[in-house]
Amino acid sequence: MRFFDNHAHLDDEKFDIDRKEVIENIQNEDTGFISAGYNLESSKKAIELSKKYSFIYATCGISPNDIPQTEDELWKNLKKIEELAKENKKVLAIGEIGLDYYWEKDKEMKKIQKKAFIEQINIANKLELPIVIHTRDAVMDTLEILKKNDVKNKGIFHCCPLNRELVKEGLKLGFYISCAGPVTFKNSKNADEIIKMIPNDKILIETDSPYLSPEPLRGKRNNPINVKYIAKKIAEVKGKTVEEIGKITYENAKKAYKIT
């Protein structure tokens, strides 16, 4: 396999018009990917895709931006997430999960985000799966939860914010760091520094499709084929070929997600 996009959302409605064609193009490019769930419905759709195509895998979870209206509904959804992950062998991780304070200013809702995050760590530990972490404007709380709640199979900081402290501490905790489109952006002033901080055996690549298209495709719908642009950026910074980065990140993904 040439490249492996460890986090995309082909289950997103933005692919409803031409999903089959997009997936065929991805297959022709010899690129595998994980379709990541972010709520109950998208997790189900990700699993459906993984069953149809051998080169597609899935994760399932409730993201901090998709917390249900009531706590009762949240716990019911989390129970269903656990059942989905337990029943489907191509579910490789619990995620995306975590904290996001960018929009959320209400203290009580932040508490619920934390509860959902911790409970999904517990689910991952029970099922012996890694976790996929989403964190935005919540670095210290995210790290505090990870330090207090041992994650047995560790996991991945997906679309990792270009934050030195987060990367440093995340690596200390044994997590993989996944680079996405923002590392290619011209206004990402510390992207090179962050890439250099990540050891070759802990770096992953992703598109977060259909969002965050890398340069030179900013503003367009993203898809896993574009993961090569993230590989190209990393290759330039680390003084390697794109092919070498493709191989390194694929091998890392296999270890991180226990892909056989």
C-alpha cells in the first residue's frame, strides 16, 4: 500500500452524491484509510463502508461536538457504541473522542464532555482498543484526563493541534501524533518545528476528509487521495522521500491500530 490515511470521514454527507466513485479513485491510488465515526449514526455508516471494501477500516465514538441533548441519551448512545465496536472486527479504535472548547463555553457542558471522554476511554480499555483523540482549545484538560485515566492501548492525537506542549506530553504518554492539512498551510508558522519534534516511529498522516484540504487544494472538498500532500510536507522537513514517509506512516498505522 502506497499511503494510509488514518482519519477520514467518507461517511460524511458531503460524499453522498459520488461516494462510490471517490472510493474507487482512492483504491486506484493504492491508498487505504479509516472512516472515522464521530456520533452514533456516522459510526454505523463507517462500519458499513468497512464491510464493503477490504482497504477501508472504521472507528466509532461520540465526539465532543456531538454530545446528545441529555445525559441519559448520551449513556444510551455510548452503550450502543460499545456494542458496535465489540461486534465488528474492522472497528480499530474508539474515536473520535475528546474535548473541544472552541464553541463550548458552558461549564456544565464541558463537564459532560469530560464524562463522555472518560467513559469512552473505559470502553476502549474494556475492548482492548486504542483511542482517537480530538482536542481543540482544551489542551490542559485533555492531558490531565489522559494522565489520570490510563489508556491501555494508547492511541492517536488526530489532526494534532500544532501545540508544542501537547505534542511533547502526548509523546511522553506513548501516543502517536497524526499530521493533517494544517501542516501544509502557509500560515502554520510552527509546523516544521512540530514535525521535527515527532519521532519517525510515532508519526501518522491523515486528511480529516472532507475538511482541511492541504495546500495546494485549500477550499476544495478533501479526500484520502490528498494524504500524499501531507506526506510530501513531512518528507521535506525530515529530509526523506515521499515514498519513505508513505512507508513509515503506513507501518506506524499498522502498529497503532493493530492492523494485520
